[in-house]
Amino acid sequence: MNTLLQAVGIVTPSCSKSHITYTIHLNHPVRELHIEFAYAPKDLADEAKAKQLIDEALGSYIQPEHLASYKENWRSYLPLKNLLTLSFDDENGFRGAGHRHDPVQHLIISEEEASPGLIPGVFPRGQLRIMINLHCVVTEECRYKLHAWEGGER
């Protein structure tokens, strides 16, 4: 196993709808890439905060004449969840996106196969970009861990 990247971080609601990009320089072609990605917490446990966020969203997206019935049923939107996903690019362009809701993931991209949403093939020498897509962060903070390595299982 040859570790290419280990990163940890903390994101907050202000990071929603943004991206964090890690760039790795590959000195040689990589035939098998493994990625472990995890983030926590997944759910917003604070019901009062969840209600506030739901009310704000409903006010932004629902026409005033329909708002009361939606607000009555605000609990139907629970639990509110953080959503962080991964996407990949190499010297030849887009290599796929793993838009999964799982807060713990193990992804593989190899010459012959790849996890769903990812494109199999060798990573050429040059830059490999791993992007964390921060779709939505609803908790006060959300911690993530990212580990990428070349070769077989860890």
C-alpha cells in the first residue's frame, strides 16, 4: 500500500454548496486507487434547529398561499442530513462521481473495474484531483476523513 493522501477537516453550514479539492501529483501511472471517506455526524439531532431550517427553506421555496399546510407538516422533512460526496478528475478529465448518502465509503478505481459512478482505467502520470462536494451541512460542524492509496487493500 502506498498512501497518496490523508486529510481531515471540519466544515460548517457556511461551507454548503461549495467544494474542497485535494490535488495529488502522480509520478507514475496508478493502476489501482482505493479511497476511504467518512464524515460525521450524518443527522442533525437538534429538533429546534431543524424546524428553524425547514421553516426558512419553506419560506424561500413555497408560495405564500400554500405555506401554512407545509409548515404544519414540517416533521415530515426530518431528519435533516449532512451530504458530502466525492468526485474525481485526472489529466484526461472527469473520472466519475460517487454521489452516495453513506457517511462511510470505500471506493475503488482500477484498470478493470470501479465502484458505481466511477470510470475504470489507469490514472495517468500527472495531477489527480479528489473533490469533496459539500452539498449540504446542517450541523454546527461536520468532520471528515479522506484517505487515498495506491495498490491493494489496506
